[in-house]
Amino acid sequence: MISNSRRAPVYASLLCALLLFPGLLQGQGLNALLGNSKGPAPAAAASSSDPFGRETPRNAIRNFLESCHSRKYDRASQYLDLRKLGKSRRLTEGPRMAEELCTLLDRNQRFELERLDNTAEGKRDDALATDIDLLQTFDLNDQPVPLYLQREKDEGADVWVVSADSVLRVPELSQLAQGPAIEKKLPAPLVNIRFIGTPLWIWIALVLLAMLLSALSRVLSRLALWALRPVAGRFFKSASLSRLETFTEPVRLLISVLVFRFCMGLIAPSALLRDYLIKMLALLAVFGAAAFIMRFVDLASDHVTSRLDTRQRALSYSVLPLFVRVVKICIFCFAVLVVLSQWGYNTGTILAGLGVGGLAVALAAQKTIENLFGGVAVISDRPVLVGDFCQFGGQVGTVEDIGLRSTRIRTLDRTLVTIPNAVFSTMTLENYSRRDRMWFHPTLSLRRGTSPAEIRQFMEAVTNVLTSHPMVDPTAVPLRFTKISKESFDLEVFAYVKTSSSDEFLPVQTELLLRIVEAASALNIVFAVPVIENVITTGSEESERNFRVLLTDNAETTPAEEQPALGGKR
């Protein structure tokens, strides 16, 4: 990550780089990559049916300006309809009119290439004829003077050129092409040296403006946040100062873009450079707005988290982070589409191509997508949340994270188990953290020699232990006589401890068991303990045998010390 103190030079470097290399924004690389037929076309398209690239109004004027800035005025005259000029005047006045029209378009700061239609049919939603498009309207003596483009046939191909009537009006508009008065006071090299039709002094002014804005934008952004802080504190009372500080960078960028765009009208770069700069500013503005919205999503997430009940706070550690990630990805993708649309690309074609490519990616990343939907299922169904203690696949552990691809669980051995969400969503999960009470159900085995009266007294004593404890819910029948076996009488305790925490349950369980043992001791009740004893007997070869006898202290047999010896040993 780049610290706040170092981002201003980064923004300045980006802006200066795009000023020095505006061809990066022309989009030829994207055209080749996306196969977009409606994106900005190169100066001379090799596959074009017209060698001058006049198939659309925008391409015609773009190529016209590039020819003029390269001082190829003879070529630039091919974009003008000179039929109303005599043949003798076309060769001499055609290049001159092309130069004058180029200067008019460069000096008129309201002219933008992106406003021209980029389809072969031209604009259909205006009041003009289908073969006429408006190029630009100029103000001459407080009177509007429009210039038009017209679709004509040239060697069997439909091409767009400046209409013949508009060409005749170029000379009377030439007085509007006067340069700014400051050029008369500048050294000749600063005015005569040009790049993309723009004098060197304008380039220097644009670069200095970008550097100045990078230095002043921090102050402007902090003033804007200071003005908005009372509003943010009113609607987001839980917003911390550090979270509000994250808005500084997007606000700096947006303010810089707005101020730079305003100053462009005062500095007056050429039409082509103006087109490149507008595309660059659109890129910065869209991504600055996207970054601002992403910060707002983080702020809203913090606000929602602070308003959650303590018992639901675990929801914020599993659902909200995933939701915020998805929203940010959607915002970024939407910003990319907006930028491509502003640059003149057909986003419908791009989305269709991405749909086909997305199908191929989906087939290749089938397991990843399966895990993604598994994560959505886990989060939406909420069998477990972050922090829950659960049993899964024969193991137990605490859920530490539910991500897009997998779920991580910390086991009792303190190891970290990572389970793909596609597998985890199909597991049988036992969530111990969702218990409202904990079951207390030991089995008490009494020796067979215990009398019925003693059993009743013991059951009353145990029931009294369960009902008198404040942490125990004894249920309707807390103690049941469930079984008579050959070794013991079995009593089953069925009660609940009023806690869902194991740390609270274990001390209560210990106390209850001790009280039960104390009650048994007071009544001289003895618990049955099975004893396994091996007896080996020897005798004659015919009567010699081995057997195993199970004896208990409550067995109705003669005590071992009273049994006659069988010729062997115990």
C-alpha cells in the first residue's frame, strides 16, 4: 500500500505521464484486445474500405486533425467537400481551408470529438437529415454559425466529409482562430514548437497545473471533509476518525479532476490533446468516484456492525466481510465498463465477449465456483458462524473464518483445518454454541443387594439435590429407575443445567456429582462396580478346564474367601 504522504507524487506522475504520452489513451491497444469495431480508429485503418478513414463522423474528423497536425494539408483537404470550388481553386484553397478549419476546432474549447457519432449511419436522434451531422456551432458577431458533416459517395463507399456549404463559411470564421494575447509576449520557441497541435507553452502550463493541484489537493480535500464531518457524524455516529480519513484520497482526486477540467478551458489545448485529456480525466474521475463509494461501503459496514446486538455480533465477522468484498468487486467492474463506454467502446460487445469467455472460465474453474456457492450457502443458511464451537466430520473445533473458497476451523489440538466450502456445506454439523442449555444425564448403578426402601430414599435424596440447585432445570421426572440387570440397579438422571457455556457447566456438574456421592454415603448406598476375576483350575486330565467368572460385590454367591479350594490358586 502507498501511504497518504506518497500518493500525491504518484497522482502527479500519472497525470504528467498522460500529458506527455497522450497516445496511451487513444485506445488502439484496447481495440486490438477487445475487437471493438466502434472504438477509436487509427489514423489510417488498413482494413477500411476508404483509405482516408472517413466511415464515421468521429473517425473522419479525428483523422482530419491528425493530418493537419502532421502538416499534411493536401491529405487533410480530402476530408472537405470542395465541389463548390472551381477545379483551379481546389489545389490552392483546399489545403488553406483545411488549416483554417483545424485552427478553428483547436481554438474552440466547446468542441469535443466524443460528441460526434461513431457509427456509419451518423446520429439518428437529431432533427437533421439522415445524411447530415452537426460538426460544431461557432458564435460570430453574436450569431450562431453551424458547420455540418455530410455523408457522400466516393468511389462506391459511403464517407463523411465537411459539407460544401460549411467549407465556404470557413474563411469568414477565420477571425475566431486568433491565438491568445499572451502568445505575443512569449519567446518564439514556446509558441512555434508544437506537439499534437499544441504549443510548448501550453504543455508546460498543463504540467505545472497538474503538479500544483497535487500539492493543493490535500488542503482542499481536508476542507471538504471538515465541512462534511458534521453530516457524517449525524448519520454515522459510530464512524471513527480513522475511517473518515480514508475518504481523503478519493476526494483529493475528484477535486483535482474538477479543477483541472475547469482550467483546461482557460489554457486551451488543441482538439486532439483535449480529447486525450478528457478521456484521462474520465478515467480518474470514475475510479475516484468508485474509490469514494467503496469507502462509503466500509463506513456503512461499520455502522451496521455497531448496531448489531451482542448475541448477533458474530454475524458481522462472517456475512458482512463477504458481502462487502462482493459489493466492491461489482463497483470496480462497473467503473471499468463506464470508463470503456466514455472512451467510445461498445460495452454491449464487451459484455457479450466476457459472457463467452466467462463460460470457458467457469468450466475451467468449476471447483472454485462450486466452493464459492458453497460459501454462499453456508453464510445464508448459517449453520455455524465465526466463533462457534461445532462438530464436523468426526472432529470438533472453533470456526475462525468463513471465506469465499473455504472455511477455517481451529481444532482442540490447536491445529487449523481448512475445509472447501463445497464439502463443508454438505457436512452434518453439530453446533454446540447454539445450545440454550446443557444436558446432565449420568447413570447411577446401585449394587444388587440394595433394598427397595434404600432405593426410594436414595432417589428422593438425588431428586432433592437436582431441584434445590439454582442452575439446574430438573424437568418433570429428573430421576428414573430404568433397568434391572444381573449386576446392578440402574438409575438415570435427566436434567438440564441452565447455561450454554462449557466453562460454566463443568463446575456445576462437579458439584452435583459430589452431592450425589454425599447422599449415597449418608444412606450407606454402595455403587455397583463390575469386577473381572480369572480362575484357573487344574485336576485330572479328564476334568481339567479353564473358565472365567464375573463376580460383583452384590452377587448372590458365597464370598470368595468362603469358597472351597479347587486345587488351584486365585
